[in-house]
Amino acid sequence: MEAIRVGVIMNGVTGRMGTNQHLLRSINAIRAQGGVALADGRRVMPDPILVGRTAAKVEALARAHGVSRWTTNLDAALADRNDSIYFDSASTGLRAQLIGRAIDAGKHVYTEKPVATTLEDALELYRRAERAGIRHGVVQDKLWLPGIRKMQLLIDGGFFGRILSVRGEFGYWVFEGDWQEAQRPSWNYRKEDDGGIIVDMLCHWRYVLDNLFGGVKRVMCVGATHIPERVDENGKRYTATAEDAAYATFELDAGVIAQINSSWCTRVRRDDLATFHVDGTLGSAVAGLTDCYLQPRAATPKPVWNPDVPQTIAFHDTWQKMPANRVYDNAFKAEWELFLRHVVEGGPFRWNLLEGAKGVQLAELGMRSWTERRMLDVPPLEA
């Protein structure tokens, strides 16, 4: 069986997400399974080269995980004709410029989001990629989470009838860094380093809403910096200049209303770190990262509001867990496999730089909505 080698320049994978989700659970996992199967029986085998700024760090990462190639010279990597894909999970503020260099070098581009810090830059990357004739994709991992895919099955099967509303809750308590180490890097809380939860999470919510529940037509968002001072990785106190929570309402196609709270300052008392509660005329469902629970119209209890007596209905017990009828792969790996097939075989791949630009657009409008204290229209983006 013929194996097609595809060289992948992986820039910025020394960070938490780059190492765990993209290198270990995606590229290395694909290599361990013998590559990605194509329709004609051949297999695509990615061959990564790790790129980082600090030689000792990137070399240690490569050695620890069996990767033979690494470098601190991105220009040399981009100049190598034997490597055809550039992947970026480096700093958000540098991403547009780095992707632009990869496009100029004729590389196919696969990138983390946000693809740029402004909509203008994001759209320009899409146009440059199209003019260059390269293939391009953006990580939209939540679409392949088991819980979200189960929700998609319910939608496709008509379970909800007419969808009325979506309520999302995302987040957890990120420790301030003093008496317990923070779970997220300190740049997340500095606007000058392109931090903030709005630019991070509204990019996610755009593709989730667009793909499952209807195109986003309007947005109203309020941000907050609930924790004004934190402690960084070196034990130094710093002022948090970026918002650590966002409370957003969206109007979607067909009159669907979505409300999604995103917070790094909330303590979890729900099924998962992210949950989506969908109500429809024929039933409701709640999806987390892995599981999905449903309640059809015929099995809906009939509560009566009476605050003077204890509640007699155990509401959680009235929901049914969707069965695990199939095994779902890692969400990041699933999209990586689709992109690798796209590079070799062609064919459609709709999660591209234009879709990435839509996420940046929604984040920009969310920030503007917060500043102007009003709901804003979300204009369609023309290719």
C-alpha cells in the first residue's frame, strides 16, 4: 500500500495546546495508526518538523515524542520544498504575519484561531491564499467533539422540531496564581498581548452557532474583568488588562435566540466545562464535551410553580442519556485528517480562512457591542 509523505511545518507547538492536541493527539496519533486512508487505498503519512524560538525547548519536545526534525529557523523551513503544509499555533499577535509568509512561500496553511487580530487582516489572508492557489483551513475543533456530534445527530433527525433557543455555558475557575498555580498562561489576561476571552471564545461560538443552529445575524455582548490583579509564571503580580468573562446574546437565522456565557471566573456546577442547552418545540437536549442528554416532548414533566413547598420533581432524573452507538476520535485529530485528505485529494473543505475571518468578525463586533452598549448587526462576509 503506497504511503504519500506530506511534510508539515509545525510552528508554535511548544505551548500547551500545540503539544497536546496537535502534536501528540493528532499528528503523532495519525502516524501511529499508519497515516490517513484515501479513497484509492493509498495513505497520507504526515512528517512533522517542529519550529520554535528556543532551541533547547523545541529539541527536548522533539526528542520526548519521537520527532526527528526540529529547527529554530522558520525561514529555512518555509524554503524547503519537501514540506508542503504550514501549521500555526504560535502567538495570536504574530499569526497573520506568519501565515502571510507561509502563503508567499507557496505552503498550504492550517492554523489555530483566531487567524488574525483584526477582520481586515483576516480577510486579506483569505484573499492572498485564494490568489496563491493554496489549500487552507482553520481549526474548528468543537464541531468534532462527541457531545456536539450527538447534538448534530438530533438536529439532522428532526428531534427538536423547530429550534427555539440555545443556552451555552463555558468556563471554570482559573486560579489567580498566588496560592495556587494558574491553569492558563498570563498573556490571556493582558490586552497588550492579545489576551481576553472575547477574542478567544467568540471565534469558537461563531462556528458552533453557524454550523449547528443557524447563521449569526446580530450580537450583543458585555465583557468584564472580574479579577483585576493576577500573578504570572514568575511569581510577579500584574494588572489584568483584558476581560476574563463575556456574556453574549445572539440572534440567529429563523428567529433562534442564543445566549452564551464565557468565564474564567466561575465554579462549575453543571455536566461539563462547556454545555449547550437547546430547546425545541418537540424536545430539548443538553450537550457537553462528551455526552448528550435529551428530553422529548412526551416525556416532559409538568412542574407547578410553588415557592412555598419543596420541589418534588428530580429534574435531572427526567433526562435520558444518548447511547454511545459509535466511537468518536479526538476532535483535533478528526479535522487534521480531513485537512490532510483535502491537501492530497482536493475536494471541499469548508472550514477555511474565510470561516476563520467570520470568527474574528464576531469577536470584533462583540468588543464593539460592549463599548457601545448596544446590539449590532453581523453583516455577511463576501468571498
